[in-house]
Amino acid sequence: MKRLTLAAAVIGVLVLTAIASFAQDAVVLTIDGKINGGAPRDFSVRQLEAVGTATVETSTPWHNGKVMFEGVPLGRLMNHVGASGKTAAVFALNNYRTEIPLSDFSRYSVILAMKKDGAYMPVSDKGPLFIVYPFDTSQELKSELFYSRSAWQVRRITIE
């Protein structure tokens, strides 16, 4: 009986590992518009992480206390796709749309967060992608303007 339980546990771990791996390879973001080559670029979590990650510890209006976010710096991601426009139109899974000047990304070290406090963010908790400004670094960032730019459940970015 113990041998069967151990085998079931091993199979369960393998199935969960395969599911997690598949989730990291699923397309979570499309970037289109004024980018190198002109064709839309799809990214999985794994591909976004390969661009390089950074962390931002900050408080937000949507969380209690400070939170550690980890994700790809949006300035770096825009360089990676060769963004040549002035504005990023950001679309969420629920069709929320916000516009962000591309200059914000490097000026404020904005990240496209995938993790909150070390864990990947599910859709039910602002994931899988959440635009995070380092709100605690400047009083200027603690305003409705920048809060409205901090879209969660991001699915597409169009460079205009």
C-alpha cells in the first residue's frame, strides 16, 4: 500500500510540474504597433523572464502594506521589441484600457510584474501581469494619474 501511495505522490508531482511548465510557456502578452518588424510579438512568462527581471518593493492602493513585485522592466521590454512610438496603449483581460507615455517606463523604473511576494500572480489577484510603478519613491506617483496607468491582468500592449 505504501508503494502505491508513493507512486501516486510521484505522479501527482510530475503532473503539477507539467502543468506549471505549460503555464509558463502559454502566451500571456502580445505587443504590437510600432515595433521592429511590424508584426505582433507574443510572449510567455518564460520569455518575459528571459528579457531580465527586476524587483520593486512598494505600497499600493490595492494592498495592505508594502509588497515585493518582480517582473520585467518595461523600458527594457520596449527596447527588446524595438518600440518606436510615444505611447503604450495597455489592454487588460476585461478590456480596461490605459495609455502610458513610453518615457514613464525608464523615468520611473516601471515593471510589468509577474510575481507578488515571490509567487506568480493568478488572474484572481491582478495577474498574470500587472504594471507597477514604484509608488513609494516619489509623492508625484501617489496620484490617480499614475494609479490609472497601473493596469492589472494585462494582455496586450500596442505601441502608438
